[in-house]
Amino acid sequence: MTRCRLCGSEAMASVVDLGATPPCESFLAADQLDEPEPAYPLHLRVCTDCWLAQIPPLITPEETFKEYAYFSSFSTSWVEHARTFVADAVQRLPLGPDAFVVEVASNDGYLLRHVVDRGIRCLGIEPSVNVGATAREAGVPTLTEFLSPETGTAVRAEHGPADLVVANNVYAHIPDVVGFTQGLRALVADDGWVSIEVQHLLTLIEENQYDTIYHEHFQYYTVASAIRALASGGLTLVDVELLPTHGGSIRLWARPAEAAGEPTRRVADVLDREKAAGLQELSGYAEFSARVAKVRRDLLRFLIDAAERGETVVGYGAPGKGNTLLNHCGIRPDLLAYTVDRNPYKHGRFTPGTRIPILSPERIAADRPDYVLVLPWNLRAELAEQLSFVHEWGGRLVFPIPELSIVEAAKEVTA
């Protein structure tokens, strides 16, 4: 990657190089285990002109999302997060019975089903055929398309302008950030609103959340770089919220530039925090690579020591972030016997690159392992409760990020 995909600058600086890994959602069937598996460099760089952090666009969204393994509704906390958002948005904007809501990358309808329940007209735009079909079965109108300026214009012509366009956890997933942003502007009414949730680069750096760097995530935003990205499509940031989701996210409230007005004080406050953390100069990124290396050493040391003691370690979850972690650490079934996942689509498959079997969650109670390595650490509170039964036989939970911590029944030990 020689040029920034947002501003075109050639001033690109390395942040962390994680080697080469397969795409994080390319789970393997049993009959694929003897076949070659492609791997692509995973090297995060930052543009020192516009400060957008990014990886090379070595895979296309079409390759990733034609058939997708992630279904949002399998996370109880994420469905609740969506319900709360819809309730708040209806009051904030407000959205009446004549409103029109569009969600881009609407997945299995996890969010828009709450809009449907309120009798508000809506449409999901979801590129994955299998996931979109699930949404339609749940009663959520869904168009199987990628968002582009042309798609946005066509939807607006057929359905009218949207009072609210939602784009949760997709703004990082598109290599053509300018074209996607233009698509958002095409969808939204001239006096409408766009709400975007995306992981915050500030918490990614501060909390060692390097496993959220994977090929599906092409960009990593600060509020400062998001302002520039939104402006490329004619949108202006007017408010920002800091969210706990995905280890730390930002919710960006934007409007067409001609209707935006002055931004709230919260925008200035977050910009000040980012500047204080050094994220608009190279000093803010200088130590990140060394802290990533420590996470890897600590986790490998724990797994090797457990194996030498004859203790069993299994995983919980098979998220994309987990596959970055497993591949970067070189973890194989000799150190992690298997992992489990609530999504039946993944059962009987194997993690990309590391080829660890993925089983149903019931196996944990049947096998009673000594340790359960929780790969979706961002759902810590939810999963600590779900997995509390592990303590019944003296088992312990292990969280690898931001630093290795082992949770026993009555206490927590940090490495």
C-alpha cells in the first residue's frame, strides 16, 4: 500500500505488522483440511497527513460477504444494544409513523426488527445472501446489495429519502471509503441523520486490542479521521458518543453539510482526548507493536505451561478477532483442543489458518476442561455470566486482552 485510500498521500507509517493470515471468516470444512489455504499480509499503517489508520485492500468485500458466517442475533447483548439504540433514536430525532429508516449492512435484521415492531417503514441493505435471507424470514425487508453511490441513488428513487440511515460496524469494512460515504449521502434526506458505529482507534491502541485488526477491517478511525472521511461524501459530524461495544466504539451522528449546524461539545472533547494521546503524531503509535508482542508472549507462555502440567484448555467463541489472535500467536490444537460457538453454521468447521475444531457449546460442560479461553473478550460481562458454570468443577476463564487474566470462582489473577 503506497497511498492513503482517503486523501491519496504517500506518507504512510507502520504501526504494527502481524505477519500473514487467512481471511478471518474463511472457516474450513473437514474436506478442505488437505487443501492449500491463502494467507495475506496483515500490516497496519497510518497516514501521517490525514491520520487514517488502514491495511492494504488485499481481499475484496465480495469475497468476504457473499456468504458470511457472522449472525448478529447470536449475541444477546448486541440485540439488546440494538433495541436500546432504536428506542433512543425514535425519541431523539424524533421518528414518527411516517418515517423511513435504512440500515446498511443490516445483517440478519437484529436491529431493524425493532423498527418493524414499532410500525416504522424500513429497509435493510445487506450484501450477504445467506444472512439477508434470514432477515427476510424474520419479517425485515432486505435488499441484497453492496452500498455504492448508485445503490443509494436507486434506493432513494424507489423508496424515498431516509430520515435515518444506520451503518453499524460497517464503516471499517469497505475499502472505497469515499464511494461508501457518498452512498450514505445519497440515501439520507437533505435534513436527515446518519448514525455510524465503528471501533475507536483510541481504545484499540490504549487497550492492546490488536486482534480487531483483520482483513475485513480496512480502516481504523479516530473522530478526527472520521470527520475527514464523512466530509468526502458531503456529510458533517454533529455529535459523538463513546460506547463500550467491541472494547470501545464511537457512535458518529452526521447530517448533510447544508443541514448540520455546529457540532456539540462532545465532539471537541473527544478530539482533545485523541490529541492528548498523540494520535495525530507518530508518538502515539510508537509503543503499540511492543505491547502487542507482550500479549502474544504471555498467552503462549500460559498455554505451554498448562500443556506441560497436563491441563486442558479449550476456547469459547470463534469470532473474527479470535482468528487474528490465534494466527498471530501460532496456536494449534496441541495448545487449544477446540473452541465452541453458539452459531450452528460454524459447528463441524475449523478455524482458518490454525485449524482448530469448532464444536457446539455443550461440549464444555461434557468435557469439564481446566481452562476456557474466551476469544470474544469484548463480551466479557455477558460471557462471564454465561460461563459461570465452569467454576463448578474448579475450571477457570481466561481473557487474553488487554492483558492475560485468569478468572477463578472468587478472584481474578492477572499475568
